[in-house]
Amino acid sequence: MAGRLILIRHGETVWNHDGRFTTRSDVPLSDTGFAQAEAAAAELARTPIDRIYSSPLERARITAETVAARQPGTPTVCVDQRLTEIDAGPFEGLTVAEIHAGPLAAEFASWHRDDDPAFPEGTETFDSAVTRAAGFLDDVRGLPGVTLAATHGSLARVLVTTLVIGAAPSQHRRLWMDNCRLAVIDWQGDGRPRLVGFNLIRP
């Protein structure tokens, strides 16, 4: 195999369970999230992983460290800021129902539209998210063996949507990635990434 990248979304947090936007807040794993990370690590133990990267946020880092602990030699987890979740700004910590019932409803509708979305103050633009995801992808492109990156749902979906499939970043909302599920990307002979699996339990 020329090279493979496995993206793993972190385990569940209480905010995830409650349906709250969870981006830059450093919400820890819940008991369920720890169990999910352990289950994912057991599945990934069947796949030798050569290197592991992680978002700096605790929920991703602990997920990555749990996977590393089940790998031969316990590979070091390298924290990479580019794997941080896309900032939801003023919507952070709120559920969709709470947003629709409050003063941010109109801004949310503009932010969530497919065509020409608006980015309220405090939110990260798609251009910014795609640029940093592309930088990470370029750095791991062509590395031999298997690379694992523990990251977040929205960033993983934007990376796949734009940099692998070639669609507009707003289309990432047409995809879903459950906690501790995987997206698997292989490199073709010409260096282009190819999605070979999405929202998987095992690679």
C-alpha cells in the first residue's frame, strides 16, 4: 500500500449527546465516549498504524492516545493545531432548537444555507478550514504505511467533501460521521486522494 490516511472522529461528549454545537470548547469525553474510544482502539489494533496525529482538544487527544495504547510500540501522538474543529462562534454550546427559538435564528439560517453561506462574527470560514485541512493533507500525502488523525466531525467532513470528493464545502452537511467512526483515504498512483470508506467501524 502506497499510503493510507484514517480519520477518526473523537468519542462522544455530553454536549454531543445533547445535540449541542461543540467546536472550540474543550469538553471532555463522557463515560460513553471513553467506551467508544476503547472499542475503536480494539478494532484498530488489527491495523498496524505507523503514526498518529491529533487535534489539541482533549476529546480528540484522549481518543488518539487510547488508540495508540493498543498499537505495537505505542506510537507517539503528535498534536496538530490544523486538526481542530471548525469554530461555530456564537452558536457554540447551543442546540438547533435553542438557536431557532432565540435571537440568532436568522444568522443561523444564513450560515447553514448551501449557496453563499454567511459567516457571523466568531465563526470560522470554510476557506480557512479548507486551507488548514489541505495543509495537513499535503504533509501526510505520500507517507508510507498508515497515518491516523483524530479530529472532529465537521472538519473531517469538510476535508473529505472538498479535498477528496471535490464538492463545495457547504455540502459536508450532506454527510454524517458518528463518534469514533472512521473515514479511510488511500493515495492513487498519481498522488490524488481516494475515499475508500466513510463512517466505518473498522478500516
